[in-house]
Amino acid sequence: MLHLLVTLSLAAVLLAALPVQAEVTVLSPPDYRVFQRDAQNQAQVPVKVKADGAAATARLVLLPNYVGESVDWTQLTANADGTFSGALPTKAGGWYKLEVQVTDAAGQVTTAEIAHVGVGEVFFIAGQSNAGAYGNPPQKSTDDRVVSFIPWEVKGHWSPCEDPRPGGWGRGGSPWPHLGDLLARSLQMPIAIGGWGLGGSGTSEWVPDGPKAYVKGLARGVALWGKPGARMVLWHQGETDAASKVSAEEYARRLTTMIEYVNRELGYNLPWMVAQASYARQTPEEDREAVRAGQRLLWERGVAFQGPLTDDLIGPLYRSHDLIHFNQLGLTTHAERWFAMLWAQVYADPPLQTSQSPGSSATSH
């Protein structure tokens, strides 16, 4: 028994003599975070870690079978609050693995990593239910470079894109996972999608002076992600306005007010793409046409890019049992039409030549 106690005591002394490894916590970026690329086809990827140490470095390693370029070890700056921070200039692509090394005063190195970091295209979705996850069945991206995020939270809860998307409203299906697949495969970079599809919402509820002022939440959400925070806002809405007999001029005025508000809040011009959507079974055709005319005014006046038409995707071929929200074919076709409009106007050859683009008085890269 005495021998056992001596052995245990000796073991305790030896363990106590071993250096204690510092704990390293990566505060940002979170796993699956995608940063919007700039006009130089890259982004400054911010890194912040909390650790007890004398020095810290970070690098981004391009994972196998992805497009991009690794970033070598970069020294991080020590801050007074016990954190280290810095920015890594990173070419569009990924996934990248973030690796961090923290060295203490004794020379001991502690490491940490984040498995997925990307630089690519970020989209904000806005509108009513057919911009959200109210279709059937739920959809899931097949390309692992497509992710969803909650736009009004700093950490964002970034995750692989699957309906119902976090923060996307609705518990069914949306066109966005499939759109993400089409873009990721064509651009060979990660795609991030976040935003709101507020069921039954009209433009009167979105404008900044309206009773709910949903556009203020949209502006705050985009502002969280820096500059440029996103490529574009994709707007699909109009059914409620048609039922409310909103005129073409009033519809165009409300959207213009919203876009101008967001740009003022951000301090830069964020392009919008506005779909042609007004269909509801009980709404007279003349009221639908008034809303579609308002959407066309936005394109003609250079306020927004022309989005896809979805009013012809009607009946049981494209709509689910309620004949309002899209079924599988409707969701797929909806996504393909968004892709076609984006590719023709934003990514066409020469790519991303969007100076003087709708909603912008300067380059919108």
C-alpha cells in the first residue's frame, strides 16, 4: 500500500512539472463562413483568437479537390484584451482550412483550426413566402460549397444549405439550395445564402417608415458582414401587393425607397435583382399586371437588375397542393431562372462588369 502511495505521489509531481498547454479559442471566423470576394477576386479574411501566449500566427490551407490558393503563415497582432487578430488576403475559392499556432513565453506551441472557410459569393434573400421555405418538398444542396447563415447574428450559424434554412422562415422547401449548386459549380467557389421570406408580407411592411419596417432588419443583417458584405439582394415579392391593388408607380416607389435606405445604412451601393412575381389565384389579372409593371419600372429606371418571371409557373404542374407555393418542379425551375438572369447580367463575359449597375452609381463589385 505504501509503495502504491509513493508511486502515485511521484506521478502527481511529474504531472505537475509538465508545462500546461494554453487553451486557444478561434473567435472568428466560424466554421463554414464565406466571405464576399471583391473586385480583385479575393477577400481579407479576418482572424481573431483568444489565447494566453506571446505570439500567434495563422494560415489558410486549400483543401484537396477545391479551387483556390493557400495563404502562408501570417503573424497576428496581440491585443490588450488577450486576443490576437489579423487579416489574410485570400483568393476566391475553397474550402480552406484555417490553422492557428500560439506560442507561449516558454516556446510551447498550441494549435487550433477551423475546418471550412471560403471566399466566394454571398446573397441576401428578401420577399414573401415564395422567397422563403414554404414550398414542398424541402430542398438540400448537393454541392458542399453551398451554405446558409442567419443574417442577423454575428456568428451567423453557418451550415450546409438545407431547407428549412436557418432564419429563412417557413418549414418547407425553397429554390435557394439548387441555385447555390448551379452557382458553385459554374463559378467554382463557395456560395452563401441568407435572408428572409416573410409569408404574406407586402411592400408596405418592408419600407423603412412602414409598421414593421422589415428593410431595417435587412440593412442591419448585411452591415454585420463588412464591406462588401454581399454580392446582391434577390427580391421575390408582389403577390400581396397585387391583392392590395398597389399601382405600378407606388410599387416602384416603395422598392426604390427601400434600396436607397439600405445603401445609406451600408455606406455603399448594394445591387438588387427584382423578380417579376404577382400571382395569386383570386387576384384579378389587371391588379397583377400593375405590380409587374412596377417591377419593370425598376429595371427600366436602372434601380434594380431584371429578375426572373415566375407568374407563368402556375397550376399543379409547378405549384403544390395549395396552388400558391412551389412543388419540386416549380422550385427547380424557379432556381434555374434565377441562375439564368444572374449569369446573363452579372457573371457574363466579361465577368462582373457591373459599373453603373442598377442600384449603383459606382462599381458594385
